[in-house]
Amino acid sequence: MWRDLAPVGRSASSGGYFRQPWASAETELRSWFAEACAARGLTVETDGIGNQVAWWSPDAASDAPGVLTGSHLDSVLDGGAYDGPLGVVSALAAVDRLRDRGFEPSRPLGIGVFVEEEGSRFGRACLGSRLVAGATTWDAARELRDRDGVFLADAVEAAGLDPSAGLLSLDRVGTFVELHVEQGRDLVDRDVAVGLASEIWPHGRWRFDFAGQANHAGSTRMEDRRDPMLTYAMTALAANKQARLAGQRATFGRIAVEPNGTNAVPSLVTAWLDARASSDDALAELVAAIERQADDRAGRDGTSLTVTAESVSGSVAFDPDLATRLAGLGDWPVIPTQAGHDAGILSDAGVPTAMVFVRNPTGVSHSPDEHAETADCLAGVEALADVLAELAGA
Amino acid sequence: MWRDLAPVGRSASSGGYFRQPWASAETELRSWFAEACAARGLTVETDGIGNQVAWWSPDAASDAPGVLTGSHLDSVLDGGAYDGPLGVVSALAAVDRLRDRGFEPSRPLGIGVFVEEEGSRFGRACLGSRLVAGATTWDAARELRDRDGVFLADAVEAAGLDPSAGLLSLDRVGTFVELHVEQGRDLVDRDVAVGLASEIWPHGRWRFDFAGQANHAGSTRMEDRRDPMLTYAMTALAANKQARLAGQRATFGRIAVEPNGTNAVPSLVTAWLDARASSDDALAELVAAIERQADDRAGRDGTSLTVTAESVSGSVAFDPDLATRLAGLGDWPVIPTQAGHDAGILSDAGVPTAMVFVRNPTGVSHSPDEHAETADCLAGVEALADVLAELAGA
């Protein structure tokens, strides 16, 4: 399966992946998933926006609450091979392992793929699962635009999908399990290949618009300028410092500058803050502290600042009884994560949910350097098979 | 003339101009200039890359060294109406004034337009005049690429031009005079509408490539990051501070981030430094000081820095005898400028050159807010007509 996936959407220069939703690489991945399911005798249903699920249903109990596993196939811009696909490949491989073991489910067992998990194109992380879970409505989402100004509704239609055909139903989903490559180094520090998730830190995205006045970069005296790049630069440093001091996370990884010319003081700098903290209050405090410092500096620079919360996700506590029960299967540690996942959306929607993490030797993710050892990936498949046998065999 | 020019390449949202070379707005301006000359009985020659000149030549002395005046019609991204076009419009209007006055030139009097003065598309300021003056060769320039990766040679050809047809010759140019809107506030401070240029400050563009490691913005501990955005942010603030301390100019107005995703620590931040100083040594010191601080910070951030000089122009001293002679015509002040101009290129190439500045009430330039009062523009036309009469009448 990795051999098939390796070239899809890969950049020849960086070696990283560009698998943005509703574009060619992701369409290819959707076909690949349908074929992988068909090869296992499973039929894929694709909903109106491209979420996919294939159910392995015992005749006797096809109406019983099912167990869904899976992840996503889209990537961040220039992302790694494992973030998302590892959960889908492992789900397919776990079904193979269960069949090798002669396992027969006593309730439906599904493999699912959610679209636009990364929010790399339309800025809303977990968009596919949010729509399925009712956390976002289609009427609100359809007006989102990508960087080229394309509406979500048009992008979905251009990918050959029809939103009016409806969305995947969670009615059959009694439990959700997502396997994912770890995106930190907790499992490395604990020297184990597999762990389970306890919670997702609250996190969000805030757009900072710093407005100044365009001017000539040569003939405008330094003291006559209203340069928003300076306000932004101080804010990026302040965000880093605040997060360090508080033991939280804050990042400015995306920026857009107007007019973005070498010999012009910018008129506008727009930058996106990604912030995460261990509690909802700590997150609100972190963002408020950054915004306060940015405002102070804007006053000194003669610029102005507008902050817009684009998406904020509260803390997610995964079902603690479920985690305890599953951890007993392999003596796996139960650890928090700072990364958002479709599993968090389903958990928030009231679906008992668990996550299985696979060790990442460097902790690097959202990067072409992201990696997981084959032995750890295989350990992840065995662990997922054990978890599914526990949940779907009962 | 302003009425004809006003809508060409204008952004409906900002009110600024996008007149990038070898694209539709600039092609339209080239036609406009040819028609404006034709309406005055002058025939335009367009060279192989789009530089234009129209000569008003007395039969008796058509081989005498001529006087060339003019400027450029391209703009920075989201620029103002006056930077460039004021010099072209005033040249045409000055010819009208000379004819109204019954003036007959005793040597050829030309009106010229140089392409890509701003360097907004291919990153080299004054590219048209540099090629004409032999300061850059076509073989070197043809390989330049714009932001979309288009080669200069292909862009020129796509605009219907043929570089093999050769370039404008400076053989006929005995003197060059460029009228330009002032891009600072020296004339405001002196309370006069018109001034002449003494010199152009040395200036240049340096590309700073800050390389780090892409990583997950949520799950990567702050202390595990190698974030080039931080190194860039400190460098932008350091550049501003160094320039203030030294009484010079330094600006980071253009930036490109890889992968530029909200939830990823960047792998690469590329930013362009525009720096200007009152002497060649001061400029070298300014850039070295900024680079030193950037290097120090890169060491602390675990990032690396590469600095590439993309273009550096030494100081230009305009012909002092010429400036003194012309200043006497109107008791005009002779002032330095920090902005590069085609006049500087021609002066460096050995052509006796002068510049006429027209007051800019706010000093704002390279911005939709750039402005000059009509009365001052008319004073500029009268001054230019006086200068041309002095030079072409002798």
C-alpha cells in the first residue's frame, strides 16, 4: 500500500506531499481507497463532499452499533507521508490481520476517510468530520474560499461531487478509533512503540491583520513610516516568548503581505496565529497576552491591528473508561496530544472515541522529514487489530 | 493625458496601479505613448525590449548631440499614479509649451520611456536603462525569472517584442533630463514646488534565505523547534533599528514562506532587504550589521542564513556643473534622493544628466496615496520646458 501511495502528490524538489482536498492528488487517493476496499470485498460509500466509508458487516448483526476506524488522506502543504495515511493504511491492514486470525465481527466494522482534515485549502481543520458531526453546517461552509478565491461549493462540485447527495451518517457508529503517527516525542521518551490518547489540547487559528501605510522604501524617512511589518515581527517574537514562558504553543507559520514589493513599505501584513494550550482558560490567556503586546506595538508603529478568530476548538477528553479498557490490551501508556484530529470532532459529537498513536522517532511532523519505523508501524497494525477485535467482537 | 492614463492597470479595490512590464497594462501604456507622440507629429521608435523614444529633430542639426527627457510608465505593485508617468506626461507637455512659446530646437530633442524601472516583475530595478547603457547584458538578463517562473526572454517575446532587433542607442543622447515626483518631503520642508537632484544614495536589494525545519505547530515543543520565522522577525526589527541609529534606510517589504501553512512551523523564510545609505561605505556597514545580527540569532534559533546581493547600485553624483547651470534658471534647490532612477543609470554611463523633482505634499510614494498638486505639476512642466530650452536651444 505504501508503494502505491508514495508518488501521489509528492513534490520532486522537497520530497514532501501536496495533497490538498478536492484537487487531483486527493481525487487519486479517493480512487485508491475505493480499490483497496474493493480488493477486500468491501464496498465504499462516498458522501456528497467526499468522505468515504466501507463497512464489513456480519449478516446477523448488520444493524448493531458499529465500530468505525480510519483517518484522512489529505496533507498539509509540503507534509509528510504518515500524517493521515498511516491511519487509513493501518485500518486496511488491521482488517487483513483480523481475517488472518479468523476473526468474525459480531457488529459492523467500518473503515473511513474524512476530507480536509488539515484545513490546508479552506482554513478549517477537520472540515469533513465537522460537517458529518454537525459541528459546522454546509450553508456556512459552502461560502469558504481558498487562497485563489474559489468557493468550497465550487471546489467540491469541480471534484465531481454533489453535496445535495447528503453526508455520511454517524447513526451506525457506536465507537470510533483513529490510529495516527505521533507528532511529538512522548512515546520516544517512554521507549514504547504504541500509545493511546487521553485528550486533545484546546487550540485555534487567529488571523492578525496589521494595517499600515504603503510608502517608498528609499525616500521615506524611518521616522515617517507606518510599517506593519515591524508590528508583525514583534508580534511573532512575542508569541514565541509567551508560549515558552507558559509552557504552551504559539506559531506564526503563514503570512501574506500587500503589496509584497521589495522597494515598498507594506500597506498590510496578514499573519495567522496557531495557538494551543493545556486548558481553555490558558489558551484564552495566551492569545490575549499576544494580542495585548501586538496592540501596544501597533500604537508605537502607527499601525492598526484587527484579530479574527477563524476557528477555536475547546479541549477534548476522550472517553476515559474506553481508554482504560483498551490500554489494558497492551499495557499502552495514555498520553495527551496537542494536535487536532477528526477523532476529537467525533468525540465532541458524543461518539465514544479512542486514538492509537505510533511512535515517531524524531517527533517531526507536518514536514517532509516526518517518519515512522516499519517495525513500529507493524506494531501499530497489531495494536489496532487487537483494539478492533475487542470492540467489534464483543 | 491624465484622464487617458487614470484607468490603465488600476485596482478597483485599492485604487493603486499594477503596471508590470511586458503585461497588458504596460502594453496599453506603450500604445498610448506612441499615439501621444504621433498627435505631436513625432514618430516613436520602440527597441527590442520595449524602450521607446520619439525625436523632435531640426533638419539642420539632426546629427548634433541631442537632449533626451522622459521617465518610465511601469509601476510598483499597487503603486501611485505619478511615479514614472509624471515624467513622461510632463515631457510631452513641455514640448507643447515650447511650441506655444515658438521655440525651435537647435539640436534634437527626444522624449523617452524606459521599461521595468521599478524591477517589480524581474527584481532588477532600471532594467531597461541598464540594458541600454550596457550596465547589464541581455545574455545575463534573459535568464531572469518572474514570480511565476517565466523567463524575461519569454515575457518580452510574449509582449510581441524581438530583442534581436537591438536596443535604443545612446549615441544621440548628449544630455538626459528626468522629471519625477519627489518621493520624500524635502521640497515640502523648503516650501518650493520644484527642485533639482544632486545625487542618488547608494542602494541595493539583498535576498535573505532563513532555513529551518518544518514541523507541527501544535505538537512540537517550543524548545524542539528550528523556526526560521523567528530569525526573520528579529532581523526585520534589527534592520529597522540599525537604519534609525545610522540615519539610513532599511526595509523588509517582501517575504515568501515555505510551506506557508497555519499549522506548520516553516521550513524556509525568504525575505528581501532594501537598504540605502548616504555613502557606499555606510551602506556596506549597514548591511553587514544587519547580517551579523541575523547570523547571531540564527545560531540561537538553530536555523541557517544565506544572504545574496541581488542588485547593488553605488552612489550617483549628477553632473554638478549642469545642476548649477540649470538651478540658476529658477532658483531651484539642489537636493539628494534616496530613490533609484533611470537617470542614475545614464549618469553612471557617462551621459551628463539632471533630474527635476516636483513637490509631493505628503512624501508618500510607492502607494495608492501618492499625490502631487496640479499647480505643482504645472510648475514642473514650466521648469522642464525652461531646462529643455536652455539645453536644446544652445
